Amino acid sequence: MAPNRHAPRPAPRSRLASAGAAGGGGRYAPGAHRPHRSFIEPTDPRASFISVTTYEDDNNDNDNDDNDDAMSTITLDNTNDNPPSSTVITPSTAYASTNAAAPPPHLRFPQPANYSQDRHLQEDFLEPVPACHSYGSSTSDQSMTSALKHRRTTISRRVKTVKLSKAGNFCIKQRVPDEARARGAANEKGEEFESMRYTAVTCDPDDFIANGYNLRCVNYGRPIEIFVVVTMYNEDQEGFNRTMFALAENIKYLCEKKKNGWDENGWQKVAVVIVADGRSKVHPNVLKVLEVMGVYQEGLAQSAVDGQDTTAHIFEYTPQTVLDSKMQLWGAREGMPPIQTIFCLKEKNAKKINSHRWFFNAFSALVDPRVCVLIDVGTKPSANSLYSLWKAFYRNDQIGGCCGEIAADLGQGLAHYKSILNPLVASQNFEYKISNLMDKSLESSFGYISVLPGAFSAYRWNALQDVGPGSGPLSKYFEGEARNGVMRDNSIFSANLYLAEDRILCFELVAKRNANWTLHYVSDAKAYTDVPDSVPEFLSQRRRWLNGSLFAGFYALANITQVWQSKHSFLRKCMFNVQYLYNVVNQLFSWFVLGNFAITFFFLFAELEQILADPTAADGSDTTRTKIVSIILNIARFSYPVVLVCLFIISFGNRPQAFRNTYKAVMCGFGVIGAVMIGLLIRRLAFTIDFLQTQPSISYTNMIKPIVGPAAGNATGDGAQLLVNTMLMQMGQVLTKQLDVQLMEARRENLIYCLTLASTVGVYFIASFLQMDFAHMFTCFIQYLVLLPSYINVLTVYALSNLHDVSWGTKGDTRPISLPSVQLITKSSDGIPLAEVHISTSQSELSQHYTETLSDLRALPSTPAPSQKAAPDQEDSYKSFRTAMMLLYLGTNAVLFAVGTTQVSGTGYLTVLLSVTALLAAVKLCGVVVFLGLKTAAKIAWKSRKSRLMQQQRADREALLDDVVVDHEYPQKRA
């Protein structure tokens, strides 16, 4: 049964009451009514007709919304957004009844003379035009027209006098072109489908609520279950369309569900926030896509309101049209549901963490959703991903955050095979798969996942609340953002630490004081993302990942004691400490990865030299060949440190784009080394198996038997000969025992070598087959092994050589396009501020511009801007720290190499290294088994719990019927 949109709104709930609550009881019991924030309904919803500078007084005294709006192109009013179809406001008539017939469109909005109600999308597209448009400068001249020049259509700004809200905020509603609503459902009517609302925000996101700003979905009183944020910088329209179309398919999937509170109106429980990091940085084609959807319109944005600079431009609309990656329009006729959309266009570029601060501290604090989902532009969640993530929170009240599987988007058909043939792409696909199937499964079994990827993850909003001022997950999460040019801790450690700020959020969530939130991996939720297919892009991405994860690992290890301040059970806290030891071992392996690789390289090439040496060359016949082989192997052996030194030199302060071919050559060289090492490992494995099967034995007695035989001593009768024979036989017995001991030791070492190597590789196969996802083992495993030396050497050297670079890979900000501003002029008779604004008003211009914009959506190349640089003194200190860190890293790894290759340790260190690697792989496999077991147990427990709830609901209904009192008997029928 669809929920009543116009039912009275219940009393508001307090977020503070549940801010520090743990997940034990949860916020809402399954099946229970979820309360939401209340707003006083206007008893007399009358609107004021405003034409240019003429006003009628607003008599709506019961409206408590300070965020008043100006309505439509010519018609402006200061009323709130009302629930769709609940009231229809016209210039002269107020329809208070929901059953009243809606006025014709020509009464609600003035139309141009040549406007056609049946006008649909034009298919005869025009040719593209330049994407960058120039706003005119701000002026207060009444005759001024600030225009956006296009090939045929000019979006003109005209001066209007409008009312601001009581708090002085500027908010205006503009009718969307009819073409944007052409593919909408006929039964979806109302203000949210007919007009787009623009708000010029002039405050910090932390002060959004305090300054009286509001959102449409809050005014409608809809409880938001899933609140999605899509963060973007300068990505093009292809990645944006891929993400938005996937979100539309997810909302469609939610509307098709008929259980757990979801139905055909499920789209009303989902809202999508799009945050663009910088008005001058957003890709112009993305704005065109948003304009086609109806979410964005040119000619509305303002640079300032009454002298206060605008910090963010917020556009709100509920589109029923979405574009796919091929620029095909999808609407209600294709089964696409409406999408409650909030487009936040930040005025300045302030990095991704600031975009998340807008989402959490401004929008989520106002909307108060159940689940917050973070998605990066370009990520493509599968159709059931949002529901799978939400279901994890719905079924388990203790879950504070979860993530799904992020997989490499390899394409389909021929593109898929091309991606597999690209070793860089295939190796990343294998790495993503193993990370999800093994690492995430193991960490989920403990209840703490070290990182929920910001590209696709979800959090319970209640769990993110701070426990006090400046103390809590969100406060720690935003400590890395520079506010007003100053960071709380400006050290390079903190700068690198907050390159992986999502790891900080995960740790603080689990270790939250007086709470027992856990983190989980939801394998049913999948999202696909593009992986770098070029070496420079790959290095830039992994530089941030490696440095951020390194310092975030140090942070988690240093603050493990915080877990004991939480409300987790004693057993859970002990398990966290076991996971702590596991992370310590992994951190040590990460630190000494270069030294361990060098040791393995040394021993395997020494073995190769023994294999290629000819044992029959003792007579000197093949001495020349042996010397040549020895020289070649020595050159190959000593080329490794030479290449390593060259890597350090070119990595210090140089962009990978400048040494693209050099890095490719080095990675190809390491690929050859990797292939040789794989061949040596396989050869030694085969030799070991053969050695164990043949069971060779050496008897020194048998070797001297012809000399000391019985016939020899008896024939001569020489006492001296008998004495010598006796001594040789005794020595033979002793030497045979020693040789047997050495053989047993050799068998043991070879057995360990065989088992560790086979188990390390076998664990990958077993884990993949257990989770029924094993295609990558046959298509990408070899590419990953070949590129593994490059992962270890090239990525590690480049990341540590650029430790001083704490940028996110974002480009520098350019001069923003000039915009007009809102000028306060006077106050109306009721004390409402009046202001002059320069906005677009012509519906004919907007309609024509809409068609041309759709034509312009032909891919235009993006031009990257130069990288942003830090201040000189800060950069010098960062480089000094980088140098000291590199010396420490190289020194410790050199000591490890010296110890590991001495005659004392011999091949014993290699055996220990392989054994520890196999042990860690076995631990991961155990985690996979436990994860699958817990997953199955959770499903069974939920079915049992659901059955009990249904029985309880039936019992409650029967008890309610039994309590009905009949005050008189029904009359008996006459015979």
C-alpha cells in the first residue's frame, strides 16, 4: 500500500538523543513506523502574485519556514515548497483541497506566444557549440541584460525585485522547460516536477542549518532512507552519465520491491546529492547533462547576496529523465522513476573532503537519513547495490558502516578481451578481486574493515554523530581539511594521513566511545569503476593510496587502546587485538617489501647460475661457455640495484608524464625479471616434487664395499689390511648417518618450500571457488605475477620519493566566471527584505536553449590544468621529511638484505619468508570461511526473526479486533 503523502506529519525526533547510542537496540525496529521531522502545515496556503516590483502581502502566518522562495519565471512568491499535489497555487486562486482540480498550465505559468503544450523533444539536433559560456558582469542598471551567448539562443538576465527570506537568504523557483518533462510519468504532477529551485548559500556548511537554509525533501516531510552523495571534480559527461544512470536503475529496483517497506513510491525515500568541487572546474558537458535533466539552468546563479560571497549554488529538482553513457534519453516510458536531486555547485575548489563536509554537516544534518551512501563519479553500482547495502543496516542494528565489492570495469564483448590483454588493467582486476574476496572478507569477520572505499561505501547516519564537541567520527574525519587556510595539524604526517581519511573514519567509527558499531562487507553489492590504463595515471593514483594507507596504518596501530573505551563485548575487543597483531605483521611486510624482494631475487638468480653451469666442464672443454653464462648472470644480478637507483633519481620531484617511456621500459624490465622468477619457482617446485617421490639415499659403506669386502681381507691375511678395512667400515657408518641427516633436512626444507608455495597460490583458487568468483584466476593471474615486481619496486619507490606531495591529484583553480549579485534595496511592509536580482525569465529562450544543449552533448576533449603547489616554506619542510623517511626506509631494508643473504642465514630466511607468507594466506582463507559461515547464519537468523515478527503482527491485529466494543447489537433480520 502506498504511503499517504498528505498525512499529518508526526512530532520531530531528536538527533541528539541517539547521537552516542550504540547499535545494540537500533533506531527503528523492523516493521515499525519510522518517525521524521515535523513541519507546521499552513492552514491558509495563499500565494502572493509578484510581477516585477508589485507585491501583495503574504497572509500565511502559520508558515514557519524562513527560507522563502521566489516562484517561476514571471510569478514570484515567498511560500514554501509544498508536497506534490497537496496544494496548487495560482496567481489569484489558492486550491487548499487535495481533491480540487488543478488549474490549467497556462494559468499557473505564463507561456510565450509561440509555446506549444504538446511540444516534445526535437530529434533534428543542431551542431555543437563551444562549451564555455561567459556571464556578464554584475550591474544594477534596470536596462542591463546579462547574457549567455550561444549560437542561436541567448539566455538573458533581466532585473527583478524579489523578497528574500526573513533570514536574508535568496531562494528562487524557476519553471523547467516542457521538453525536460516530456518523458515524465503522467501521474507525477506537482511543483517538484514543474519547477527547479535555486538557493545561493553564503555560509560555511557547518552553519547551513543555523542560517535558516532548507531543502525541498525536508519541506515535503519525507523520511529519507537512502541519502546518496556523488562527488565530482572535472570528470566528463561519460563518467557522470554512467553513475547517474546506474543510480536511476537502483531506484527503479527499489520501487519494484514489495517488501521491507519498499513499493512503487520508494523513490520518495531516496535523495541524491551531486557535489561539484568548484564552479570553474566542473566539466561544461556535465552542466549540459544536468540542464537536460532539468536540474540546472543557466542565468540563475548569483555571486553574492547582500555583500556576502556565495559559497555554494544549490539547485533542486526531481527529474524524470536520465541519460545513459550513449547519450540516449530514458524516462518514465522506459520505466525510470523520479530522482530527488540536489545539485550543490561549490563556488571554489576545496577538495573532496570539503564536498563531504557539505554533504554530512549541511545536508545530512538537515535531512536526517537512515543510510548515507558515498559514490564517486564514474563508479557504476549494479542495479541491486543500494538495496543490498540498505538491507545490511535494516537487518543488523549494530552495523555502522559497510561497503560492497568494487570491481574493475573491463567492458563487454571485444572491449573486455582488450582489457584482459592489457597487463596493467588485468593485474589491477586481479588485485581488486583478491582484495574483496579475501581481505574484506577476513576483516568483516572481525567486525572492523580498515578502509571503506570512498568510491562506494555506506554509513549509518546515527553512527557518525559526534559524542561531544570536536570528538567523534565526523570531527576526526574533517580534521584534515584546511579551514580559512589553517589546519589543526599542518605536519606532513597529518597531511599524508588524511590522504586516506576514509581509513580514519572507519577506525573512529569502530572505536567510538560508549558505542559498539561494527563494519561489514556486503558481497552482494557490486560497483564497477574504471581503472588506470596508462602508467602515469596508475602511478599518480597509487602514490596517494600507498602513502595514505601507510600513515593511516600507523595511526590505527598507535590508537588501538581507544577500542577498550567502546561498548564492544570483551570477546569482540580481544578479536580486535588479534586483528591488531595481524595488521602489525602486514605493516612490517609493507615496510620491508623492497628488502624481501631483493633477497628473493638474490637467491633465485644464484640458483639460476647453478642450473646453467655445466657440471661436465671439469676438463675445461666448456670453460668459455661457463664464463659467458656467469658474466651474463652477473650483469643481470647487478642491474637490479642500478635500475633501483635510477628509479629513485627520476622519481624525486618529477611528474610521471615526463618520464612515461622510461617508466614503461623499467616496468617491462621488471616484467622480464618477474617472468624469470616465476619460471625458477616453478622449476624448483617440480624438482622438489621429484626429489620427494624418488626418496634418494646415500650409503658410504656401499661405496667402499669393493675395497673392504670379505674376500680382500681373507685372501691376504694381512693384519694391516684388516685394520684399515675395519677403520673404513666404522667411518662409513658414521658418514652414512651424517649424510642421512642432511638428506632428511633437505627433504624437510623442500617439503616446506613446496607446501608454502603451493598453499600461497592455492589459497587464491580456494577462496575464489568458495565465493563462486574465479574467472580472474584464469584470465588475470599470470599478468599479475609478471607485474608484481613492478608493484613492489616502481610503486614503492615513486610513492616514497613523492612523500612531500600531499595533493589529491586535483588541478589548480582558475579565475571563476563572473556572476551578478543580489543587491538588498529595502524592506517590505511586513519586514521582509527586498532585493534586486538579475535572472533569466524567458521560457522561450530556455526551451530553445534546452534543445540546443541536447545537441551540444557530443563529447568535447577536456584540457587538464597545471597541478597545485604548496607554499615554499611548507614544501621545504615536507621535502626534508621525505628525505629523512627515504634514508630510514633504505637503511632498514639494506640491513635486512645483508642479514638475509649471509652464509649464516643461507636459504633459511627465504624459507621463513615463504612460510610467513603462506601463514598469512591461510589466515585470510580462514577469514573467508568464517565470513561465508556468518553470512549464511545471518540469513537463517533473519528468516526466523522475520517469521516471529509476522506472527507477532498477526497476534496484535487479532488482539486489536478483540478489543473492539460494540455499543449495540445489530438488528435481527425479519423472518
